[in-house]
Amino acid sequence: MTASQVERLTPPKFRAMRKLAQNHGLHQASEAKIFHEQGKFMEDFEDDFEYQGEFARYFPTYQAMNDQQLRGYFSWRTRVRRGLIEKTSLSFAFVYI
């Protein structure tokens, strides 16, 4: 896929979520504050994306994920909220908790 094809597959809400972190600019908000704001912004977001990749971080955040990882996370979270519990990375589980 080309970069423009991938961008078209990326939900526009991801760009808006990432912009929350950029908006802090000179204020240098803590990662925790940004994570909280992004979590509230995305609290009702659902996705349906087949993700086969990995995501492993000691301190996982939305900002640390690339767009495919975000789609994988939100798709996994959507299924969990619907009662379908699937094996996933520990980092996805920590973000959810």
C-alpha cells in the first residue's frame, strides 16, 4: 500500500486524538495528563480491524502506538467490551486497565 492509501484507512479521529498532545506544545503537560485526555476523547470509539502485529512498551500509551497498533488496540477493546475476550499483548491490556 502507498502512504496515501494507508492514510485513507486511518480513522480521522486518530489525528484529532494525536493533536490533543500537540496542543499542549509549550505547556509540556505530563504524559499522564495527555494519556487521560486522549482516553476520554476516545472512550466511545470502536473499530473493526484485523491486526496481527505486536505492541510492547514498559509504559504503554496511545502516543506510543502507531496507527496500525491503535487500530489493533481499539478493535481488541471493542471486542472485549462486547464480551469476546481474546489473547493480546500485555501492553494493550495495561492501556485498557
